[in-house]
Amino acid sequence: MATIQRIQAREILDSRGEPTVEAVLSLSDGTNGVSSVPSGASTGQFEALELRDDDPTRYNGKGVLKAVANINEKIAKIISGLELEQKNFDQLLIEEDGTENKSRLGANAMLASSLAFAKANAQSRQQKLWQYFAELAGIGKPTIPTPMFNILNGGRHAANSTDIQEFMIVPLDSETISFAEKMRRGTEIYQALKKILVERNLPLTLGDEGGFASPLTTNEAAIEIIMEAIGSASAKVTTDETKIALDAAAGEFERDGKYFLKKDNQQLSAAELISLYEDWLAKYPIMSLEDPLAEDDLENWKIITEKLGLNPRERVGRTNSRNEFVLGKKIMLVGDDLFATNTKRLKLGIEQKLANAIIIKPNQIGTITETIETAKMAERAGFKIIVSHRSGETLDASIAHLAVGLASPFIKAGAPAQPERMVKYNELLKIEEEFVKFQIPSSKSQTNFKI
């Protein structure tokens, strides 16, 4: 193994024009790993701390020079000259930080370092990054994930749009469909939606994740217009082939146990909000609800999971049915803010039967090792895994490799638009070509199982 020669970090800007951290780690054999970390706008209370400078004279207090200095001084000091495996590298960072929520070094400083080391180590071993992640996770059969395209943005990701944060389309079909074909379908539906918005003289404003952020009359109107786009002649797909997924990010519109949908002029109890979701499920091909309730509304998470999701521990086989996700209205109930890519939070969810799927975001926890540990715990419990980007992104495509290496059924990387989103999708197109070249089964039926 090569030893760590040096690590150097700098402050760069993300897709929202806000500061973030980039790190370059060099090994003694001449290999390098370059990483940059994303930043979320809608963040849960259980996420590891993203260290900011709080200096009002720079970037409105959002500078990351403290995190950069922590890499260049503190982290560099403890890792330089060492020969380490990924787990040992990450453990050194965790011990140096010494806090529950990564508040000393900052999760952004820790992830930039951890990911840069992973990239350098993979290169040193002459592995693709997805192969390296698969090896770390003990995954024998990496797979290409199905994309969940966020084509309409709302909530914290788009001013004056909907209360619901993300309206996604998910291209599904029989086991013969390729990732490239899913990209084509998703992109054509996105373009069909654009055409409909133009015809209605609605502005083509884009949200943080590349989806349209046009001012619609109600939250349900967003679903209806997506249904039109799916069924349009230009898209040439049906709701048998394409489902809808929602990220409510309900914690953003919850206050004192009530849920305020400003767009609908409604103040709802949790029970009433669940009933609203049930109404939508009866009318539309919705296969997934992410954060339908606030992250601390655990009693109602139990209720919605019992009503709409299968037992998280239930193992199920694959099927070629195209309607498996909405069969009996049993859907994916996805915890993002609920779990925050944290094994302690996920353990609570497993024990109390909260949700049946989990969002995996490395920057919520701070190291590659902890990210993989959370994903593996979820997989053992029968949860479905969705590897995800953040609203403030960079041109780092590592989550594409992470999704493949973890054999994640799904990936969220935003709309099929804007370079920081497309770099992830284009990377998956390249990886699919590698699967063909090396005759690796892509397990295209990965998403054709009952939830």
C-alpha cells in the first residue's frame, strides 16, 4: 500500500454560488484523489454539522475557511506519512473530531478528506471507484440504479412554488430496460413538461435541483401537470412505465404538530395530512413518499408506515409486473431527515417500524465508512436504499459510483438538466458501458420487486 503524502483543501463555490470544500489527497505512488462536497438547503436536525465561518463580512457568514483550515492543519497532521485502509482513515477523523455531530472538524471537512482518500486509494489499486465502494461494502454484484428525476422543484428548493419539495418521475419497466433508456424517457418527459409550461405561459424558472419552479395554483396541480407530461405524445411513455415519487420534506412546513400547506391554504393535523396522501395515492401512480411527516413526529410515522408501507423487515422477491410499486397502494415510505444517514437513527426506525426505505447522503454523516455502515444496516433490515445528492452540488460524480457500489436500487441526482446534476447521470451512462465491456450483469430488474 502507498502512504499518504499530503492533503490540501480550498474553498470553492457550489451550484448555488455558496462556499463549499474541495480537497486533494496525494499518495506516495503518485496517485491523487480530488473531492468536493455538497450542501443541503432543507436539512434535518439530526444531520452532522456542516462547519461554516459565521463571518458576516464573507459570503453572508457562509464561508468555509474554518473547515479548510481543519483539513490543511489538523487532519493533515494526523494522516501524513501513514499507510491506511479506508476504515482506519475514517476512524482517525472520527477520533480527532471527538464529537457526536462532527462539530469540531465539521462534516464537510471530514467528508472531503474521506472521499479524497477513497478516490486516491481506488486509483492506487487500479480500481474503478464503484468497484472500490463495492469492495468496502462487501457487495458481490454491483448494479446500475434507477434514476428518480426531480422535474418540479418546490419547498426550500424553489421560492414561490409548491409546499411539497420534490415532484419526481421514476422510469420503470421490465427487466430488459437499460439505464440509458431510463435517461431517455426521463429527459423526454422533462422536455414535455417544459413544452406544457410554455403553452400555459408559465415561467420556466428552475429550482435548486434543475426542476421547473413555476408558480402553480395548488400542490396537487403539480402532480396533474406531470401526469400530462407523462401522457403527452412527445414523451411516448405511460404510467405503467413511469411512476411518480414525492419528497414532501414535511418538517419544513410543520409547526407545533400542525402541517401548513400555504399553497392550498390548509392547516392539517398529521391524520389529515396522511388522508391527503391517501387521496393522492388513489388518483395517481405514486410509488414513493419521502419525509411525508416531520422527523420528530414518530407516532404518526408509525401510523403511516402501517397504513401505506410493508413491514420494513419483510424480504420480498422480484417480479416482472410493471405495477408492483402501487399494487395495493403499498409504497416506499422514505426517511431522509428522519434518519440522516445515521445508524443510531436508523436503528430507532427499524425497532419502531418507521418507514421502509432510506435516503443515503454522505454529507449527513461525514465519512465514507459511516455512510456504508448505514446503507448496510438498512439493507439487512429490508429497507430500500436511495443514494442522493443535495440541493447545493458540485461537479463531483462520486454518488453515481456509490450507488453502483452499494447496489442501490435508486439514485436521486435532480432533474436531467444543469451540469452539476448531469455529471452524475452521465457518469452512470459510462459505468453502464463498463458493465457491458466487462460482461457484468447490470441487474436491470433491480427495481422490479414489490415494496
